Amino acid sequence: MTDAIMSSVTAPSSAPLGRRGPLGSVLVHAGLIAASIAMLYPLLWMMSASVRPEDEIFASTSLWPSSIDFASYLRGWFGLDISFGRFFWNSLVVSVLTVIGNVVACSLAAYAFARLRFAGRNFWFAIMLGTLMIPYHVTLIPQYVLFLNLGWVNTFLPLVVPKFLASDAFFIFLMVQFFRGIPRELDEAAMMDGCGPWRIYWKIMLPLSLPVLATAAIFSFIWTWDDFFGPLIYLNDMNTYTIQLGLRTFVDSSSTSDWGGLFAMSTLSLVPVFFFFLFFQRLLIEGIATTGMKR
């Protein structure tokens, strides 16, 4: 009798705790679907407006146009003094160079902070983290004066060169946390085989750090592609405009604005970001999930 009672007490329950019933599951999924629709509605409306006739764009909030007209895409691409493809190319050049600069420079700085021993390492690491708290607008005027004296204004150099100097402390911190999770025994074994710091960085650290490098590359590309303020400050010639400055030319407060062309080119501007994220999605998720975790 006692054995029967004890077995009934210690036996695991057939119904796991915390499992939602059918009604709870339906409510949760309905809420998630409603939230997804609310977040996607502005994007879907913009895509719908890009294929509507000009006089129907602001006439309805419906996602279904009464008729489909791709004239806005042709007008947006060829309607300006310069083809919109020029703006795409400028944004692509700046974004790709920024990705290369951030990945190379920030990984080198992070490797130094995480693996090398040098005087004042903790002090300089604290200074680097402190730069995360400085608003961009505080350093804007000194940077502009510096680049103006160097003759870099109205070129891509102010937007690209700082990235090759490890100016993004966020990516350095991200990589430092990842590098610290890689066992130091690998470094010691490589040193016994005659490898120096540079070879350890190139042959061991980088191949094992693809997830965090992909994370830095994706965020660098998206932030640079969507950046409006930086190009607005440093680029004056229309031939050097990026996509964000090119989109601004469709809206003029003193004359007629081409809303159809604006929405059409805005839709096209999302395509590179979408495919770039889709290509590196697996590495991005892996990098976010494993950054800072011990292995």
C-alpha cells in the first residue's frame, strides 16, 4: 500500500505544467497576427501606393489599388536630372566600404582588447565604452571642421574613412564579448606551433568568429544604407547623393511633390537590404544567440 502511494506521488504528471489550452493558443496566435499586420501595414501601403495612379494615392487607406500603374517606377527612375541608379550605386559603394572597414578594423581592435596584454588595456577599453555614451551631435562640428580642412567635404571620405579607424565602439564591444568566449587553449596551442598574434588572429579567431562578423556586417550595411544625416552634412553635389538624399528630391515644399515616384523608389530601396539580410540571416541569428556565452 505504501509503495503504491509513493509511486503515485513521485510519478510525473501526464500533463506538462504551463501548457496552454486550445483557446489560449488561439488567442496568442491571433494577437501575434494582429500585431504583425499592424507593423507591416505601413510597408504594405507604401508598396500599394507605388503602383496606384497619382490621384488615388491619398484617396484611400486600402491596400488594394483600383488599378495597377507602373508609371511611378519609370518616372522615379528617370524623372530627375540624374538617373536614380546613380544614387543606388553611391549608396552601394558607401555601404560596402563601411562594412569592410567596420569588420576589419573593429575585429582587430576587439582582438587586441580580448587577447593581447598591453599597458593600460582596461583603461583604454573603458574609454572606448565611454564613447558609446557620447551623442553623435556632440562631435559633429569638430568632425566637420576637420574634414573641411582636409578637403574631404562633398566626397565619400568622411563617411568611409572613420570606419577603417574602428570608430564604432558598439561593434568592438560585441566582438570582444564573442572573442572572450573562444577558449584560450587554442591560442596557447598555436603559440607552441610558432604562430604569432597576427597568424592567430587570421587563422584561428576569424574563422571561429563568422557569426559575430556577419552580425556586424549586416548592421553596418543596414545603418549605412538608411543613413540620411551623414550624407546630408557632407554631400552637396547631386552626383554624390545616396539613396536617402535622392528620395528627398521627390518632395519639394515650394512646388509639386512626386509622391508616386517617392513611394516607388522607396520600395526599390528596400530590395538590397532585404536580400542582404536574407543571405546572412542564419549567421546573424547565431551571432546574437552566442555572443558573450562561454563555449
